Amino acid sequence: MRALVVEDDPDVGPDVVRALEAAGFVVDLAQNGDDAWFKGDVEDYDIAVLDLGLPRLDGLSVLKKWRANDRLLPVLILSARSDWTEKVEGIEAGADDYLAKPFQMAELITRVRGLVRRTAGHAASSLTVGDLQIDTRRMTVTLEGAPVSLSQLEFRLLNYLAHQKPRAVPAGELAEHLYGSNEADDTNAIEQLVVRVRRKVGAARIETKRGFGYLLTDQRT
Amino acid sequence: MKRYSLQLRLLAGAAVAVFVALAIAWVAMTLLFQRQLEQQVGQELRRDALQLIAGLSVDAAGSITVQEGPSDPRFDTPTSGLYWQVSGKSQIQRSRSLWDQALSPSAAADGLQWQTRFADGPFGRRLFLLERLVQPPGSKDRVLVQLALDEGELRLARTEFGTILAVFLFVLWVVLSGAAWIQVQLGLRPLVHLRRELAALRHNAAERLSADYPREVEPLTRAINDLASARETDVRRARQRAADLAHGMKTPLAALAAQSRLIRAGGSDPDVAADGLDRAIAAAAAAVEAELARARAAASRHRPQDAQAAPLPVAQRLISVLERTDKGMRVDYLVDIPDSLRLAVTGEDLSEMLGPLLENAVRFARRRVRVAGKALDGNILLSVEDDGPGITSGDAAEAMVRGVRLDEAGGGHGLGLAIAREMVEATGGTIALGVSSLGGLRVDLGWTSSWALTG
């Protein structure tokens, strides 16, 4: 696993590098915006940890340039500012997660691992089921070319069903995947979620196989 | 004119205004004097003319005889400047003062009344002329009677008058300007006093301007006093907050010092020492975070006039941030806010209120988080709910007690709730805790109609 750490602080940067190396990553350190943009643009990293306050080119601009160039590596933003407006700006610029300084190193490692896990195996970043197109990296869905507005949970449900196709997925397994656990009334919650997704992508696309679970089909209606 | 003296402006203004007024007066009075002078000279000439006509006779042949001219000796002195002339059809009689010259005939003269005019006369002089057609007794023809005075005499009188008047008016101008200077000095004296008092105010913030100012200056001094009071309050509050922050940092610093001593003594397990250090750092971070939140709340007290936020997109954007977190992506978000709902705060402020509440809700939620909004009787209501364990009424009361220090609010729902409360109250809203129909905590925010906007 390769990671790029972008941090200009002479103490924090090497500290993050050491922690990530201890966690099994091969790490490059960039100490200014220009260097970060160049490295992220030419090398293939599995994750970038990006500080926002950088000399020469600020972190948000680096991120926007990467995304404009189709560099889709997962990015965890670090910032000394903790206001929500900046968090929203960061996420909308294409960041995948946000961590405010000062942070616990263990928290950073957990977040980085989570991001890598979430985006791993998405090398083939697009999946097509009939006229439904699922972009697993950008986490967007288009229906006949038009974007469908889905929440994260709804997207993950659709994505999981698409990956398990042509197998029908039981509600319990879905709950396990979506919530990370399976409790007594989760089947209900999954049912409600499926109803909402059906409303957005067309009712016939998710078929209920009695006794087996839910199945994504190519049917339009 | 960047730097100017108020005194100089007032003085210059008064001097110029008085000067202009006096100049206009000079012109008007000189004109009036001239008219008066012409009337008077005309009357004198008419008196001479009547004397002349009394001794005037014309025989049948048209020959004019003047028995006795006007008595003024100047008529008999050549080129004296005072002349008479009687012109008949065949003969002209004139005063000795005209010598061998003649007055120019007039087309305008008639037999009805005496007329006056200015005309070029003999000896290269301008003349003031009085003339009339007269029919002497026993004569069939009318003769033109003309009397003239050198215009120079009129001009001399006029110039003399104008000069004397100008000198007088100049003296008057000096006197009036001096009076204006005294007036300005008296009028501006309160400002000099004000400057002294302001200097004192700068040295001592508790000082205030006295109340014995003229009615025109008093609103200014009262405004300055109010400003000084507001600034003093601000400074006191800022000092209090700096002290709070310093206190908040003291405990973590003491803990750090203790850890350092333990490590030096070698009696500490490195893991335990590191845990202690982390705890101290977390406490310091919380103190700083709380202070930042309070600073933001203080800033949002002064809302811009045209501030307007749409809760729906704000909530959606916040959720898109929370969905990126490990816990946040496992939560089902139910958003029930009308698209047209508007609130008179800035989008940033609304984000800082809803952000911590949503973050809390996600942290404690089991499966679902609901954020709802509606306008009711012109009031705006927003709510954030989760299906987590909720908080006990005791904790709720503690979290909502006014004046609880944010950094003392502790973990759990505490810090987020306290930050949101600061923000909501700074924008004139209310915040209340309850039990959600989802099973967990429900936080209700409300703003009265003056904060609502129709979208």
C-alpha cells in the first residue's frame, strides 16, 4: 500500500509518516502544494493524507487539480480549522474524509485504513446493470445517463446488490454489510431502505425473491 | 482638503459672505445715489429753464429774444459746463458759456414735458441734457429749449460718494468679520473642552464625558459615552474569556508537568505516560475548541442585514460530510425540510448549529437520523433526532444550564450540544431537548417570526 502524506509542519509530517509506515504503508512525504500536486498526479497512491494549509498551493487547490485530472485516489483532509463550512468545502472539492487537528494518531490510522478498505477492489470503477450505471469510485449512479440522487446507504445497498448479482441477497446479509451488524428489527429497516431505492431507480429493478432475498435485475418496469 | 480647521472654514465662510453682501449693497446704493443725483440736477436745470422761458420772446419774423438769462453766473463763463440754448426755425440763441459751439438738436423732445438724456456735447465733453419744445406767448412757432450740465460734475459726485461708501463698508466688513471670529471662538469652545475630555477618556477607560454640553453637541457626547461603555464591556468580556481559556489550559498543563516528572523519575510505564499525555492534549484541544465556538457565536450575534440560509441544502451538505465517516455511512438519513424554508442567519452560522447536532446524532444513532424543518405560524422550527439511547433528563438539564462552561461540558452529547446552544442563542433562537419518536434524543431549535423569511 502506498500513501502520500502532504504536510508542511516539520514535526507533524514525519510523525504521520512514521505512524503510517508502522501500519504497513510505503509513504512519500510532500511538504508544499506544488510538490504534492506533482507527486499525486504522476504516482499511483492508494491514499493521500492532505493538510489544507500549505505553502505555494493550498491543499484545497491541490485536491481540485487532482480531481480535475481524474486522479481519484482517496483523500483524507487534515486541517487546523474545525468549522463545518470548511468541512463541507473540503468534501465538495472531492475529499473522502476529514480530520481536525489536533488528532490522535490512532484515529488517523483508523480513518486511513477505513478509506483504503472502502475504495479497495474498485479498480474497475464502473459497473453496468442494464441501463443502470454505477460508478463505484465516485459513488454516483446514473439511470439512462441521468444522475440519480442517492444517499450513501442507498448507494451501498445498490452497489452490493450489483456486485452479488445474479445471487439474491438476504435482508440479514444486507444489514450485516450496511450496518456492520445484524439486529432484531434490522430486516424492517432494510425493507424501508429498499422501498426508497425502488422509488428512485424503478420498482422492478429490485426483485424480492421470497425466502432468498433481494435481486437486482435488468428489467425496466 | 484632507486636514482643515473648522475655525478657519467658519471664519472664511463668514468673511466671504459678509464681503459679498456688502459689495452688493455698495453697487445698489451707488445706483440709487446716481438716480437721486440725476433727479436733483434735472430739477435744478428746470428751475433755470423756467427763468429762461420767462424772459423769452419770439417776434413774427421768428427772431428770438432772451430778455434775461438764468441767474447762475456759470452760464456767462465760457466752457463752464453749464449751458442753455434756444433753437427756433431761423435763429438760435445760446448762453455765453457755449461760446461758438452749439448743442446738438433733438428728435425726441416734445411739447408735453421736460426730458433728460445724455449726449455728446461741445468741447469733446459728455453732457446731461434737459430739453422741451416751448411756444412763447405771441408766437406761432415752437422753439426748442435746451439746458445742459457737464456729465463730469455728475461723475465726480458719484465717484466721491462711491469712495466714501466703499471705505465705510470696508470698515463695516472688518468689524463684522471680527464679530464672526468672536462668535466662532465662543461656538467652538465646547469642542476644545470635548477634546480634552476625550484625551482623558483614552487614558482611563472608566472616564466618561461630562453632561454640561450645549444641546447640539450633547447627542454626540452621549453617543461617544455609549460607545465607550460598549467597548469597555467588550474588553471586559474578552479579558474574561482569555482568563477562561487560560484556566482551561492550566489543568492540562499541570497534567503534562506531572507526566514529565513521572517519566524523569523513571517510575512510569511508557504506555501509561503516553495515555496521560494524550488525555492532557485532548483536554487542551477541547478548551481551544470551546473558545473557538464561543468566538464564532459572538461573531454571529452581529448578523448581516441580508443574511439568509436555506436549511435544506445546508442539512444535505452536512450529511454529505457525515456520510464520509465510518459511522456516518452506516446511518440512514431522513431529511424532511421544505425546499422553500428560509432562515435569517448566514449559511455558515446554520452549518455551525446543525453540524454539531448532526454529528452527535450520528455518533449515538443505531440506524437512523432524522432532520426536519417547518414554518409554523411564521416561526421556524428545526429538529434533529436519532434512534440511539438518548440522554437522561439530568444530563439534559446539565447540558442546557446557562453558563455551563463549554470545555467543562464533558464528553457524550455535552460539547456538541453546548456549542449548538451558544450559536442558536446568539442568533436569537431557542433550543430544547426531548425524546424522539425514533427512540433517541430529539433536539428542537426554534426562531420567532422576525428570523423567518418567506422563500
